[in-house]
Amino acid sequence: MATVSKELESLSFKRGIIYEIGVSAPFRRMGIGTALMLAAIDWLTSKGAEVIELNTDDDNPTGAPAFYARLGFKRAYRGLLLLEEL
């Protein structure tokens, strides 16, 4: 899923966001993920996005960080998610 930020007027740049992408294991390494990402990038660019944001886990077992790097994405920051079980 991809979207363009609704707060574009309040940002100094127009931000596109790719929320989630996935390809089932049997269909990986067939160019499907790349095709999906390029289509999302093209769509976001056509809507005026100047920056595209996505999140991934450093420890992602599918190699997603390297995949995104091959598409030109660069690490912008690291986050930490904390949970408390109730």
C-alpha cells in the first residue's frame, strides 16, 4: 500500500509513504517485489512525492534492507518499538 501524506502543506517537502510490501516465499527472486516497488515509486512520484518513506526491520530474514538499498533507499533513522504485555 502506498499513499501521499495528507499534511503536505505543513511539510517542507512532499512525502510519499510505502506502508507494506510483501511477496510470498515461492514467488521471490522473480522480479515481483521490484516491479511492485517501481510501480509504487512511479505512482507516488506522479502524485508529487519528493521523498518516499518506508520502514523495515534490520533483522528482516528476507533481506529486505538490502533489497531496498538496491532500489536507492538509504537509512534515515533507527527506531525502537517497546511493548508491555498486559
